Amino acid sequence: MTQRTLVLLKPDAVRRGLVGEVIGRIERKADWKIAALELRQLDRATLEQHYAEHVGRPFYEPLVEFMLSGPVVVMVVDGERVIEGVRQLAGPTDPIAAAPGSIRGDFGTIVRENLIHASDSEESAIRELKIFFPGLS
Ligand code: IDP
Ligand code: MG
């Protein structure tokens, strides 16, 4: 089942020079393909749309500030079961709970700065791809 997902490498990943490491893990999965990739400084309006489900939560404002703190890598990845697959590579939200071998488990310590975002369902992927790559068919 070929799918398309949105992946963000968060400002901590870019600042720490982990872009190659993380993209390498994605690229090495058989037959997954990068369909779009850009280093981009996000703005508040984009993040408000992207994180709409979290508005009002105590971590929301610090999360948005963090996501504005430097450029992110925005990318689109296509491939076999790639939505579930990138979530597996990332590991759970809390990097200390994430297993070693996962991106968050190998490189993260605090929940907010957990290196990577990946769409969590087909519905989320469609919604998020429209926000970040409105022209992509
Ligand atoms: P996900 O990125 O694993 O899907 P979500 O629950 O959708 O996790 O939360 C979005 C992002 O918000 C997380 O990746 C993390 O950066 C941040 N976040 C979530 N929960 C907390 C929290 O309890 N404290 C601080 N930041 C959080
Ligand atoms: Mg999420």
C-alpha cells in the first residue's frame, strides 16, 4: 500500500546537525522516496494550522515558540506503509520512553524537542500535506 506522509525535522535536529542522520534512516528503508524537501523557516500561522489539535494545551505555546526558533526541514516521503513506518522510525513522543534504535530514543531527552514530526494517519497526512505543500499533486 503506497502512501504519502509529511515529515518535519524540527529545529533541534537542524541545530544539532542531525539532518543527514535522520534522512539517512528514512532513505535506507526499501523503496521509500523523497518527493519534496526544503529547509524552511516556519511562521506562526502555519504552525497554528499544523498543531490546531493542541491549541489550549499547556505545552502548545512553548511548542510553537520552539518550532519558530530556527529553520526546519519539511519533506514529503512516498512509499510502502510510510505513514506508520516513519512513526515507527521516530518512536513515541517522549524520547526517554522511546526505544533505543528509534530516532527519538537515540537522540532525544525532552518531550518538546523530540527531533521529528511525522503524520499519524492517512487523514492527518492529507491535511498536513495541504498546509506545507499546497501545490504538490
Ligand atoms: P507526536 O509528535 O508524537 O505526534 P503529539 O502528541 O501530537 O506528539 O504532540 C505534538 C508535539 O508536541 C510533540 O511531538 C512534542 O514536540 C510536543 N509535546 C507533546 N506533548 C508534550 C508535553 O507533554 N510536553 C511538552 N511538549 C509536548
Ligand atoms: Mg501528533
